[in-house]
Amino acid sequence: MKEQPAVPDQVREKEEVRKKILERWEALGPVEKKDRVALVRHLSDTLDIPKIVIEQHLAEWESSKGG
Amino acid sequence: MKTLETLDHDVLLALTRHDYDACVSLYMPIRRIGAEARQNLVLFRQLCQDANQKMERYKVDKALQETLRASLRGLEAEDSLWQNRTDGLAIFTAEDGVHAYHAPIAFAAQAFVDRRFYIRPLLSLLRRQGTLSLVLLNQEGARLLTCHADGCDEVLPPRHLRSLQDYLGRYALDKSLQFHSNASPAAHADSGYAPAYHGQGAAGDGVQANKYLEEYYHHFKNWLLKDGKLPHRVYLAADAHNEGLFRKAVAGLRVELIPLIKKNIRQMDDGEITAAVQAALEHAARRDGDAAYGDLPQTEAAVMHSPAQIVKAAHEKRIRTLFLPESENQLWGWFDRKKHQAIVESESDVMVGEELYNLAAIRTLQTGGAVIVRGGDGMQTTAVCRW
């Protein structure tokens, strides 16, 4: 059987971060999502992840959804 | 000889726990440079001579005089005493031993023979007690230090907050920024800190780096807020640029940021930090002392200025705070334990006297009170009593 290549830690970590952010994001209602700047700050603080990383993941996710 | 390594409330209590028939306290400045250093022993001998004359005048028991003289003579051969690079030296000799303290201030040369060690010149050094929180900021990252008069201890954040590069590297944000790499990776591993971003690289790196640094400080501040690590007053060692970014990060919080050193400092054992910390601790203590003195109780019975009353109150364990003037005016006499009253008298020719302010300070410390030395016009010795 062909051996599966190991998943690099960084890729796996990135995927975990993305999952955490999107879980929180999707749990929010449309009213809460209105103030995007404050929301990104809040997610950044509660998840202890840089704001820019939150923004990157949200942007990737939104573009993948075509919105 | 026992050397007092540090000076705090407990050390003073231990030093003054005995009353003696007679004991000797010597204070002197220390010259630290080459030929001038030889003057230290000359001055020490003069002070010993002064103490000898006082012991003769006070008619101290001959055998005790000889014991004290022998102790003092023995100190001339104590190299550690004369080679220490501090500004002042205090020596305390009694029948049960000798104590020495190397002080960070130059004392006026004085010799005392009293029934207990004379500690008033040391009291102002208690102002340097306590700790302060110092945040060092620079392009490498932020560090939280808990500092006291003798040095600093670092409170380590989680690994990813120990440097800007660690922080950015965790999310692969450091790819476009160039970091200094002249130090070996092993050196970084030893220090636990990553190399500094040097502000060069792709176009726009400077702007981007500032954004990253601001965000890093924001998360460092979040870590400080956890578990109450961010006190009401935080001292900073940083240049204007880093200070500005950190101020933005803590904006809106009830935190007083006090610039202590206005430049970037990388080593926590930097002598400049110790000197600045000592000055800041002393300044804070002076301010607290001034506030306490300006807020004396209005009840006359609770506040007293008469030395005799103060010494009596100190023996009755009544003094909560004793304010002593910085100027060292001495008041000699003795405390009559049978009549329970202080007798004020000029320096005795027939017996070992007691410096009454020193006595009041010792008794106040021994009974849990505070002694505050402060300057200022119109400052007079004042005791605030518990009842």
C-alpha cells in the first residue's frame, strides 16, 4: 500500500485556526456581523489570534462562497 | 562579621532587637578610586577613635570597651569590607558581634555610642523598598519585569508572545519581513528571544511592520490583563515610537504609563534599569509619604510633636506612623522605664545615652508601625497614634 505523505504541522494548524474562526463567525447573527471591525477585534481577542489572520480567513471564506 | 546583603524592614528589626549596655554604630562614605581608596581606612580609624573617646566619656565598662575596640580593630583586615564598590558603609558593633552594610548612598561620617544601634541614616533607604512593574519595549518584542531596588525578575508570557518574530511566525506572517540574522540561532535559543526586525526589506515593510507591532502589543496587553498582571501603574523603557504604539494598545484602560527610560533597552540586567528603578521607587515612596503627611488626622490626641511624648507613645505601642525630618537633628536623653517617661538631656558625660528619635523609630518599627523620613519646609517630627 502506498504510504500517505505526512501533513505538515503548519498546514494542519492553519486549518484548525480557520475552523475555529469560521465556527465563531457562523454562530453570529446578521446584526452582530454589521460592525465588522469590532467583530474582528473581538474574535482576535477571544481566540488570541492576530486581527490580520482573522481578516484573511474571513476574506478567503467569503470569496470561496462568492460573497 | 556578618554582612547585611539587603536592607528592609525585617533586617532593621533583627538589627535592633537587643538593647545593650553600650554598642557602636559607624557611618562613612566610601571612596572607590585608586589612591583615594586608601582614605577609607584612615577615616575608619578616625571614627574608631571618636567612638573610643565617647566610650571613655560615658564611662563604659572597661572590659566591654576593650571587646568593642578589638572587634573594630579586626575589621581593618577584612578586605571584603574595603574592596566593595558601594558608596557608603555602615558598621554596627556590640558585645555579641559585628554587622556591616554596604549602602548605595554616601553617608556622612559619624560615630555613635548608644544603648542600641543607631539606624536613622538607614531609614531613608527603606523608601527604596517595594516593587514596580516595568515593560521593556523594542523592535524585538515586549518583556514584563518585576523590579525591586536590587534587580529585576522577568514574568514570561506564553512562547508566541515572547517576541514579535515568535508572534508573527506562529501564523507565518513573518515571511515578508526581514529580521536581523547576525546572531546565531543558538544565541536566540539561549535568550528565548528572536532576532529583531530591522525595518528593511520589501517596499512597504515599515508600514506593515508597524501594524504587526501594534497588533503584537495589543495581544501582549491582553496577556498582561489576564490574572491581574497589569497593575494600575506601569513603568516603560522604550523609545518614543514603541511607547506610542504601546499607548495605543492600552488606550481606554485605567492604567498609568510612566516613561522610566526613554530609549530601547534589551538587557534586563542593564545598570541603567537598576538606577532608574531605585529612583522611581524612592520617588513613589516620597509621594506616598507626602500624601500621608498632608492627610494627618484632625484629632489633636492622635497627632503629637513633642519628642518626650513621642518616645513615651512609642513604648506604649501607640504609634501608627512616625514622620522624621530628613535633617538628622539628634536629641539625646534616655527613657526612664520605672517612671515610664522620656528625659531629654544634652549628651551625657556620665552614662551611655539614648538618641531619642532613633529610640522612637526602633520602638515604632518593633510594634508594627511605619517610619517615614521626609524633607520639605516646616517638616517637624510627628507621630500619628493608633489611639
